[in-house]
Amino acid sequence: MPDYLHIGRASDLAEKRDRRVYRAFEIMPGLLAWTTILLIILLSFFVPVFIAVFIIIFDVYWFIKTLYLSLHLRVSYNKLRENLKINWLEELNNLQPTTYNLQLKSWRDIYHVIFLPLYKEDFSLVSASMEGLLKSNYPKEKMIVVLCWEERGGEATRQTTEEIEKTYGNKFYKFLSTMHPAGLQGEMPGKGSNTAYGARVAKEQIIDRLEIPYSHILVSNLDIDTVVFPEYFGVLTYTFLMTDRPLRASYQPVPLYINNIWEAPSFARVVAFSATFWHTIKQEKHETATTFSSHSMPWQALVDVDFWQKNMVSEDSRIFWQCFLRYNGDYRVVPMYYPVSMDANVAYTSWQTFKNVYKQQRRWGYGVENVPYFLFGFVKNKAIPKLKKWKYGFMIVEGFHSWATNALIIFLLGWLPVIVGGSEFNKSILSFNLPFITRTIMTISMIGLVSTAVLSIVLLPPRPPKFGKFKYLWMVLQWLLFPITTIGLGLLPGLEAQTRLMLGKYMGFWVTPKIRIVK
């Protein structure tokens, strides 16, 4: 297996030339973002006509893209809604083994290994995830649960683990709790290092002792607040069996951040729903998708890449790139069109919630650390088709660039030529019409936002008695905050993450506090 599969940052490379190449790739995303922003600002002073025309064209492009993504959102949502109505265990029973894309006598030969990484979360939150597993419409004798708890979580984490073991330890085929020791050399504390440690213990103590074929195991690496919907393992198994080359794919559900959505402040709800909608869209646009947060994959692939990396932040998307490079580009994400529910970001005060949302978005934005990883891998791996390299490279880099620049161009810089363009430009028809044109395009684009607001109401869980019916109206009106949240809780943390990587100020893994106020 190539050494570069487990690189965390440039300094991990032994060769000086390789370090320079990798470091250049680390600098590139942030440099592109800041160059774009500074050029627009500078050129607004010196060539305001050019920038005004560029901004109009960009706004039109953004409008068309919004409509395009809205269509994908509706298509994905309709498929998700239909899948929620199906009894997938019945669908599995109706399948004939001759239709499987894997040599199995029955779908019952498939085992599910579920990893739950625990760090300071309390019993009530963890038990909600465990109850979701118990209530799932799937044979529990085919489920192996691994609770991976951090020693650095302290005595409270140890007690939570013991209570979970006592309550749920005999409910599944196998239950294993693994303590991830603190301070292991070469590790960054976080979900990746924790689950990698737990996976190695599970391999040794359960998988290999029972001699379960690796090709018969599906792994679900879930965030600790993840509550699976009842048919999750049924639709996962069905999708796995019916997928071409099923061992060369990861399987991605839609994350719904709704467990505690009613308690979340309005700005946190907008951010949570925006994330849900984006990943719903990605179910349709999966050709260049990577894994995110809670997802599933074959155990064989996990072993082939020597498990999750222990020295970086974004283990969820990194495991995709590890497999992609390991299999010379023959690896992909298969959409499940089926949800899992997770927590929105909530704290005891609105200000603390704001800070937590920002930090979580910055951590997600630090997924940009995968750009130098896969670009360096593309340089080293000559077996991956060039067209595939260019396709993935452009789409991923463009996505991070858009994250760090688009909202600023749309909502703020579009007015800049009028302000700083000078007296000659301000006398022109273009200067007079620029605010009107941009405002009109943005107003029309709100049609897509209204559609989003309606979908957000449909996705809501039952309203707690604490909240009145007026809350539904505010759930729609909250989308007026979208421009503010997009800049303050989207663009800025994304830009900061890219800037940190550019400057070599590497981030560690920040664990989002899980708080549910209403019981």
C-alpha cells in the first residue's frame, strides 16, 4: 500500500521535494479565494465597468445555478419520501440471490458493524442512538455495535459507557466497548483516531475470531447523536446488493439535523436546514460526491486502506479519498435516498450557539485539507484516468472556492463599483442600473428560497407542547436570515479554514457539544 495514503499534512512526507509539492497544494485553495476577493475589490476602483459586467454575469449564473439545484433538491426529496414508505426487509426477502451483485446465498449473510464514537456525551443522548438501532426493522443478530469511548473524556464518559453496556450489551449479536487511550503518538484526538482504534480491536476480537468474510460486512460509522430511521439497514443492504461492484463504493444517507431542531435558535435552524438541503442535492449530484458525517462502507475497503487516518480532522471525507486512491479511481459514493437524523447545534445561550455553529462550520470547512491530499495522490498515482482526475479536481476545488467567495460577491461586493468606481462611472447608465439589476436577480432567486422554506416545514419532527403553533410561521420567516447566515456562518468560517491551511496554522478536531434542552 502506498505511503502517501496516510499523509496528514506536508510535514509527514520524508522527501523535501514531496513536501514542497504538498505544501503548494495546501496553499492553493486559500490563495485562490483571497486572490478572487482582492481582485474584485481592487478592480472595482480601477475598472469598475468590467467588474460591474462581471457581477451581473455572475448573478445570472448564480440564479440559474439556484434553479438547477432546486430541481435536484425536489427530485432527491421525492425519492427520499418514497423510500420512507417502503418496508425494505420485505424487499430483501423478495430478492433472489441470482440478482445480487455479490456471491451470497442470502441477504442474511450480511453483517452490520456500527461504530459510535463517544466523548463526554451523556447517557440520554447515547441511549437515543441505541434505541434507534433497536427499533430498526432489521435482525439484531446481524448487528455488531462498537462503542468507541475516549479515555480523555474522563470518569463521566466511563460511567456512561458502563451504563450503556449494562442496558444494551445483550441486545445485539455482539456488543463491544473500546477505550481509546489518550496521548498516543502520531495521533490527533478526534473521531478518526478513535474509530480507527476501535475498528482494529473489533477486527481482532470479533471479526477475525468469528471468521466472518470481510466481503459480507458493512460498516456504518455514525456520529454519536445519529438516530437511524427504522429501515436504514434494510435500504443499505438492498442498495449494497444491487449496486454494481458493491465493494468499491461507500453508501451515503441524507443527514437531517432535526433531533432538537425546535430548541435551536432561528439562525442555527437555517444553517442546519441548509446543510440538510445541500446533502439532499448531492444525492442527485453524486458523480463527484464524497462521504460526509454518518455513512456506510464495506469492511473490505476499510481494511484495504488500513482504517481511518489518525492524524487529520475530516475523517469522513478522507476515507473516501483513501479508497479512491487505493483502488486507482475505481471507488465512488452511492446515494441511499434515505435519511438519518442528527442534532442541530444548540447551546444554553444564543451567543454560545452562534460560536458553536461557527466552530462546527469551520471544522466542516477544514475538509479543504483533502484538496492537497488527493491532488498529491493524483500526482503519485499514474493509474487513475486523467479525465477522472481533472473532473474530481475541478469540481472539488471549485466547490471550496465557491464556499469562500460566492456569498461575498453576491451580497456585498456587487455594490462596490457604485461606491468606489469614481464620478465618471457613476454618471453611466450601467452604474445607475447595477443595483437594480442585482436586486432584481436576487429577488427572483428568493423563489427557490421559498421552496426551501416549505420543504423545511415538511421535514420537521412533531412540535413539542412547549411551543405554540405560531412557531411554524417563524420556521418560514427565519429564511429571511439566509444572507446573513450564509456570510457569517458559512463563508467566514470556510474562508478562515482555507486561510489557516494556507498559512500552515493547522487545525485540530473540535467536538461539537451535544445539548438537548427540551426533554
